[in-house]
Amino acid sequence: MLLLPTTLTLREARDTQRMLAQGLQAEPAGGVVISASGLQHFDTSALAVLLECQRLAQAFGRAFELRDVPPKLAALAKLYGVDGLLLRAKVPAA
């Protein structure tokens, strides 16, 4: 399981994306699970980072799941219309 940092804004997005991409490649075969349990401060950059992680997981043919989503992040995802993409388990790309 990969963990999001406490803060994920535009300032942290590039480093967080790099860290998650490396973690995704190092994770054992199977689905990719990211926990947002520690996420406290974020902006729309968090959505961009998560969408890129989902894209990478699909490129590797792996399922993607986001867990422990804070209510404010869920509301932001819904506002931007990406809640259906991020807030449910994904099957690997065929």
C-alpha cells in the first residue's frame, strides 16, 4: 500500500508524483492501493497526482484503488467530475 503525504499541493505535486510512481513500480504484482488517510492539506494538484497514478497503474495492467479518502478530497473530486474515476476500485486495462 502506498501512502499520500500530509500535504499535497502544487508545491509538493512533482515530488509526490515521482515518489508514488517509484512505489507503484516496486509494489508486488496485483492491484495498486493508495491510502489518503494522512492527507490533511491539499488542492486540485492532489487530484492530478492521483489521476496520473491511476493512468500508470492501468499502463502496467494493474488495478487501482484509493482508500481512506478524506471527505473534503471526495467533495473536490466530485466538484471536478473525477469522483467516478478515483473513488471506486478499478480493473486492469485489457
